[in-house]
Amino acid sequence: MSKLFIADIHLGNEHPDISQRFVEFLHQQAPGAESLYILGDLFEVWIGDDAVQLEHQDAIQALRQLTDSGLPVYVMHGNRDFLLGQGFEAMTGCQLIKDPVVIDLFGEPTLLMHGDSLCIDDQEYQQFRNQLRSPAWQQQFLSAPIDQRVAIARKYRDESRSRSQNKSDEIMDVNAAAVIETMRKHGVTQLIHGHTHRPAVHEIEVDGKAAQRIVLGDWYSQNSSLLCDADGCQLSNLK
Ligand code: MN
């Protein structure tokens, strides 16, 4: 059997084709695996479990169908859908997992992350991240009326887009030292993450040991997925 990993699907009303591909994926590819891990940014934006947007209904129904069939689906928060909560778990049957988390991947302890916390060269973003992840900010945001939340989310997204345009590729990528330090801390030689939209398998070294950093691509154009079994992992595009 195999475990399947995806990230950065970015479901949203601007890209109905992605929702279609994602639902197809859940119907066709996912049932062949023993479990599915979604490592963050399943949704382009998530403003609370009580405010599910109409365009997400098909994806939510397909997730429900998959978990009802007995296939475990694990979902990690990304930088866009970090407000997924118990309501989402209840409606889909998915289980939220922490970022970071270590799993046993066919005998290999493997660290799973979304990846944004490794991009420490982007200090402005890390400050913004700390603000949005504080319980006080989240409580205040979630208690606002839905139309207000929609407006705030849109403002943040526009700001983030214009900020990103002025940043170099290096700043927006993971910091190599932070990767090593994080892997060392968790005692792993295998890391799987998304977020940067730069699918690749990086052969690295952690304290003299051969290690791997596997980066999942996004679903805007890459349709990236990773299939792991007892023989190893295969990163591929669906198309
Ligand atoms: Mn992300």
C-alpha cells in the first residue's frame, strides 16, 4: 500500500478548474492509497468553519465521500487556511494534524510541514504570520460578521501579492540552515513540505547523514503529488 501527499491546491472561486481536478483526484487516484496527507493551503482562503463558501461544496463532499469509504485524510494548516477547525473536521471527516509533525513513513521517521515557517529570510512575512497565528487575533477575526471577514481576507491577500512582487526568489524560499536545524531537532533525515511551489527532491546532509527534503508543487499548473511506499517516494505531476 502507499501513502499519498499533496499541498497547495489553493481551491477558490478564481480557479474552478482546480476544484474540478481536485475532485477527480479524490475520486480516481486517492482511493488507491492507504491514506492521504494534505500539507497546507488546500483552500486559497478559509475565513472560518461557519462561513463555508459555495465554491467549496464539491470538494467538501468529495472529501466526505473519501473518508466515509474508510480512507484516512490528514489535513495540515497552510498560511491561507490556518483557520480550519473542528467544524471542518466534522463536515469532511478529515483529521487536522499539527505543523510540524513526525510520522512513520514505512519505517522512516519523516517530518511533515507546510513550509512557510522555514522561510525565515522573509522577516516581514514571519511577523505577519505571528500576528495571524495569535489566539487573540483569531478570536477577534472569527467573531466578526462574515462579510467583514471576507473583506479583511481580501485585503490581506492583495497586500501579500504586492509585497511578494518586490521580493527576491531567495527571500521567498526556505532558509537552508533553518531546514537543517529543524530536521536535527526532530531527529529525522526526511522532510516533506510544500508552500514554495518549487517541486523537487533535494539531497542534503544532516550532521553527516544523507537526508532528503521533498518539496511538493502546487496545483495551479503543476498538479503535484507524492506517492510513497515501502520502496521509496515518487514525486510526480498528475498530467
Ligand atoms: Mn502556502
